[in-house]
Amino acid sequence: MPRMSAIDAAVAILDREGVRHAFGLPGAAINPFYAAMRRHGAIDHVLARHVEGASHMAEGYTRAAAGNIGVCVGTSGPAGTDMITGLYSAGADSIPILCITGQAPVARLHKEDFQAVDIAAIAAPVTKMAMTVLEPAQVPGVFAQAFHLMRSGRPGPVLIDLPFDVQLAEIDFDPDTYAPLPVHRPAATRAQIDKALDMLDRAERPLIVAGGGIVNADAAEQLVELAEILDVPVVPTLMGWGTIPDDHRLMAGMAGLQTAHRYGNATMLASDFVLGIGNRWANRHTGGLDVYRAGRTFVHVDIEPTQIGRVFAPDYGIVSDARAALELFVTAARERRAAGRLPDRGEWVASCRERRRTMQRRTHFDDVPIKPQRVYEEMNRAFGRDVRYVSTIGLSQIAAAQFLHVYAPRHWINCGQAGPLGWTAPAALGVCVADPDATVVALSGDYDFQFMLEELAVGAQFNLPYIHVVVNNAYLGLIRQSQRGFDMDYCVQLAFDNVNSPEVGGYGVDHVKVAEGLGCKAIRVIEPDALLGALEDAKKLMAEYSVPVVVEVILERVTNISMGTEIDAITEFEELATTGAHAPTAIALLD
């Protein structure tokens, strides 16, 4: 049996499991891992500027392609605690990432050694497994189990904590005979699928709600085929956006309190049956359950048994991987179509399309300072169908979901449940590593951008070009809007007179200078008619210099974006589109 250090065995397993990239920061307690990675030579490493940034890079990497598992690495103590936010956001969105941390030697764990912390206990609530490995011979089994857990059932993150002496100890291990453990995913039965289709057949106005589980299962093609066979409109959740192209005739719009369309909410309210696949019934999608559920029958398909009935009890639940369920749904639906057993949904589909045609929000404004709606209109013009958008939270993200267009799964990459500020830049870099040929466009408000903007230097150092659109109103915009209910505007203003940059006009931080100081290119836009040209110039700069390019747009200070507390009570703050000229890049609009 070959003899090697436990950490050499761990790196060999990473190789065998398909890991080709890692994101992290070396440190004394994890240096044996870095030495093994250097000896092995098969894993490219991206040096983050902050360990939390490394965890979000790993998230972006995983989210960019089916089968990817991002790996983030850090030393003992604060490196692990810094990555907790990444583990939380990955776990909340069912994203598998592997966090590897160094640790003090085993004999010193109870002695309050320098940077020794019980990171496994801290990480346990936000991971599928968090373990400090105390026996060197356990290392291969722990890594095998980590990949098994990350891929099985509801995907999610794992943390492996490796004491310094455990990493260096020699063990018996033969990497040539290593094989990944079998992956377990529950699958629906044909009887369950037939029952769900029988319930759908009895409905007059059915919808399919497509969640992020369909993206995770790489099953968008099966979703669209099912919708087309049944002739049933689809309402994607924010995490499922892109599972059906925005310009597909059965795309009915998103529903919800914030990241939603007027026509999507109207269609949801008009429906009498909902088949939810791979979705969580998140509260920002449903709003109040009395309104959301009224007059509708629900079938819920989810890979995680405890998700069925977690938010409300569906009329029928099916525990299944989304792809396994959709493949059976498609087979059964084809048989019903061949037998002439499918109802005619033409009138219902036509009514959904008419709502989409007539219920659009306005995007075309010529105001100075710029209104944010105009930014998304010009982004629709500037970027084609293959663009990959990355965003996390705030009015910028909410408005993006209302106005941008997405045509494929994993082309809207969003941190859904956790929504940590600062996520966008490092996640975008992870997407760039996963898909170097993609056009990656990140979208941030000024505060999200400021949280982890040091990671721009990573893009400059490792030549990871992408465009970062920063909509700057010098406010915590979403929190300011929510403070309206408290009749205050308190501790949310970011504006100040910058003594070094009077040209920013009292908006505070000079994002252009900061970006340039970090080795990137940057453009500031003040006039709405200059937006499209700036985005086109950004594409050229990105191609020429192979670094991130920041496009900062100076917005009006106060904008209220459409939202509400119920899906039948959304407040519209701006005049609505009544002609095609009001929303020239909208799909299926008016004239």
C-alpha cells in the first residue's frame, strides 16, 4: 500500500473528484495543504483578498455550471469564521461548496492555542457536515463523505477542518483505486406523477412554478418540454429565473412582493392550480399565504422531504429530484397527448400573454440624475442573450429582476435567501473562473459594491475580466425605502463631500478612482443618453486589458421601486408603460 501524508491523500481525492480550481488564502496552519497542492499541480488557485471573498468565489464557481463544486481554503481561526457567511448563503440556496480550514495541532485544541477555534461547531448549523478530523487515517473517508453529502439529496456545503499535525501525518492510501461514493437522489414514482397530472388536468387555469431546484438538477430543458406538451404557463422564482427563456410564449413572468412582474402577479392571482417544482415557497415570492393560496390547488415537488409542508401544506407532495420528476412528467404527458387526453389550454395561455402585453412598467426616462429604470433598459440593449448576470440584494437587484431579460439557466446568478452585501464582486470572479469565455455582468448598488471591492484586485491580478455596473445613489436604498413605514430616513445616507474628488458631486466615495487603484478600468456615467456608449466602451476595455471594468452610474438620490406586502397589493411608484416607447426593450409589449 502506498504511504503518503494525509494531506497529499486529500489533494489526490480532490483531483479524483474533479476539482480543478480553489479559492483562498494560505496561512501557517493550512500551509501543508498548499504544499501538497503545489506538489500535485492539478489545481489552479486564485488568491482572494478576503477569506469571505474566497467563499463567495467558490459559490459563484459552483453556480456557474452543472456539476461544479467550488472549493475555498483558509487557515485556522478567523479564516474559518470569515467563511461562515459563504457557507450560510450556499446552504440556504442548496449550493455545494467545500470549505477546507487549517487548525491547531490536536494536542493543543483545548489549550486556547493561537487562532484555535471550534470552527466545526460554529459551522454546523449552516452546513451538511462540519468536522474537525482528529485521526489522520480518517482523512480519505471524510473527504469521500464530503463529496457524497454535497451531491446527495438537497445539495449543500461542507466544512473540513484539518489540524496541522493531522495534515502532516503519514497514512496508507492508494489514490489509483479511489472511487467517489454513489450519489443518492430521491426520485418520484410513476404513480405519483400520474396523480399530479390528474389533478392538473382538472384545473382550468394551471401554472408551473419553477424553482432553483430545476437549475441545480440541470433540468431546464425538461421543464420547457413539459410546459410545451401541456401548454401550461410557467412562473419562475428568482432562483429559477432562466429555466424558461424570457421570450418564450409560456413564460408568464415572476410573482412576488419585490422581484416580480405586474403580469406575473396578475397571472398567479388568476390561476386555480399550481405545480411547484424545486421551489421553497419563499416569503418574498408568496407574500401572505391567505392571498397566495386562495382558490388554488397546490402540488409541491422537492428533493428535500422536510420542505414538503414547511411553509404550507400542499394538496399533494412529491419528494423527488427535479430532473427525475420532470423526466417522468414528460413521459407521462407525451402519452396523454398521444391518447388525446390533454385539455385545450389555448384560452388560458392567451389571457396570460395578454396580461404580459399590457401590464408593463415604464423604463424609458430622460431625467438627470438618471432614473435606475433607464439603466436596465440600456443593459438590455447592450448585452445579448448569452450574458451571465450576477447580483445579490438591494433595490438594484430588485429592479434588475423587474426589468432585465434572462434566456438560460445559470445566466441569472443570485444569492437568494441570505443576500449578504459584498457577495456580488467575488461571486462574479468565481463565475469568470468557471466560464472564462462568458460575458459576465455584475450588478451592485454602491453599498454592496463597497463591502468587498478589494476583490477587484483579484480580477486584475488573475486577468478575470467582467463588467461591474454600479448604480450609485449614495444611499442604502432598499433600507431607506423600508424606513418609509417608520417615517424616517435614518443612518442610511452614504453621501458626503469628498475632498479629493469634487467631481463626484457630493456622492461620497469615488468608485472610479478606487477601481483604478485596484488595477481595473472604470467609467462614470451621468447622462442617460451616455449609458449605452459607456457599456459598449466597457466591453472594449474588458477585451483589451482583460481586467474588471466598473461602470458607475450616478442615479437620482431617491427612487422607490415597485413592491408591496401582498401580491395583490403592490405599490407602483412610477407611471406605468402605456406605449411601446415607454418600455422599448420589454418583451411582448403594447404596440
